[in-house]
Amino acid sequence: MDYPYVPVVRSASLNGYLDLAQSVGLDAHAMLRRAGLSPRSLENPETPLSTAAVSALMEHSAQASGVEDFGLRLAARRQLSNLGPISLVLKEEPTARAALDTLCRYLRLLNASLLTRIEEHGDRLVIREEILVEQTASTRQSMELAVGVMFRILRELLGLQWKAVRVCFNHRPPRDTKAHRAFFGTTVDFNSEFNGIVCHTADLQAPMAGHNPEMARFAREYLDRALSGQHQSTKATVRQLIAALLPGGRCTSQQVAQHLGVDRRTIHRHLAKEGETFATLLQSVRSELAMRQVQDSDLPLAEVAQLLGFAAPAAFSHWFRGTFGCSVTAWRTQEKAKAAVRQGQP
């Protein structure tokens, strides 16, 4: 029997959650059960957890505790060693840039819903991150956790003296940004066009101390065996490519097929076997990303339209009303009112 593909993340992603939840006055076990997770699942760091459930846990915990930087606080408890065998390979790479490439290669062994891309723009290197969990609920806390963990990884690889150029988040700023500035030690831009970290390219190309390729070989062989034994559905792969291609405005089945090195008919055939079509996946990813942009950020509609691959704001507005039954402005007003009620504001 074929079971539906469910994106998962290692339970190590919640390392430190129990202590953090208790420190902010939460019943950690009750919060886990509310999200559909068993407290016992955190005992083994390799236990696979639903990424949607983990995302819901993070959002519920932030709301229930009133701690807006909950995701960052959890990231602060994270170390490179929490990545498991991958950490052995990263520490033995010749440069941090090579370590990033390696991390991207094995990322789905850690978190099947986290999409990380690296772009070089002259003397700047941009690490972009996006979370796809097949739901329209906010992923603000999960995103801050992901970017925070990436920052901690770079800091551990490059040394405490390393500084990012700036850190960016799609969502609107919290009421107080001091915790974010203190954590990252640099400019933090909110309502940005992407989530991620901007670095000096030269910093990541400098040789890392202790490079030992022989030491990393054994861990790499283990990870390659794990990667080859892990099946990622065509649906999951296409969803990730759609999210990556949408901002460029050229997200078609032909473009996706070219990135995968196959023809368009092959893509449609494989998706049909999984009960999917390219059109439904495009609509699903667009809806998921649109809801987050509208709910969590204050970006102008023209910028949101561009990020979602629309040629003009009018086309985006028409699509949004047809998909969600109201205008973007009306939706934002409703969501802000709901958020105020949750936070006990008048």
C-alpha cells in the first residue's frame, strides 16, 4: 500500500524545547500533545516528527507564553553537534563555503521541509531559507529557529569574531527587536523579500582550521548511504522547485523539468502516479506562501505579487480574491484583529 508523503524532521530539532518551555511557564508535555506529538518522541534525537506538527508547536508555544522570540531562544540552545553525523563532515571541510554546500546536500536528512539556497553576488553571499509544510498557518517561529540555527552553525565554523552583513526575515518585526539584534549582532531587516543571512563572500572562502578530509570520509559515506536509501517523492521535489522559481516569474512545468534534467511529460507522468498535477502543486505552494506573506509581513502588494510570480499586482489581487474569497487588505485586517485577540490586546 502506498502511503501519502509526510515531510519529517529529526526530533533533535526540538533539542532544548522542554527546558525552554518550562522556563517561560509552559507545560511542555501538554504543548507537545496539543501539537499531536508524544513527549517520548524527544528521547531519541533521530525520531522523525511531522514538520507541520513541529511548526504548530513552535507557534502555539510563542503565543501561549507571550514570548515573541521563542524560536530564537531555542536556536540559542543549539550546537553544531546537534546535527548528528553531518556535523563531523562540516567541521572537516576546507572552507565554510564548502561546508554550506555539504549541508545543503544532506539537508533533507535533517528536515524535509526546509529549503536552503546559496547565491553569490560579487563580494556578498546570500543564504536563503524557506519552509514548506503544506499549510497556510504562520511559520514565523520555525523560520527564526532555522535562520538562528544557520547563524549558530556559521559562528561555530568561523569563530565568535565572525559577523554577518545582515539578517533578513519576511515577517513583520516583533514589538521589541532587542533580542534579535543581540542574538545576531548585526542589522536585522524585517518585512524583507526573503528569509536568510547575507555574508561577506571572503569570510566563507577562508581556510578553516583543523581540516582533516580523512576524518570526514567515514561520516560522508554513512550519510551517502542514508541519502540513497531515502525516497523523496516527485511531489516534494516539484514543490521545492516551485518555491525557488516563483520569485523569478518563470515557474512553469517546462522550467521545473529543465532543472531536473527531464522533459515536461516525464514530470506530469510521475506526478499523475502520485495523484497530483503541476497546476495543483503550483496553486498549493502559492497559497501557502501568499498566506504567510499577507499574514506575517507588511510588504507592499506589488512586492508580494513579484515574490509569488505574478507579472502585476492586479493579477495577484484577482488570484487572491478568487482563491480566498476576499481582498488582501480585508484578509490582513481580519488576521491582525485575530492576533490582537490572541495576545489579549484591546
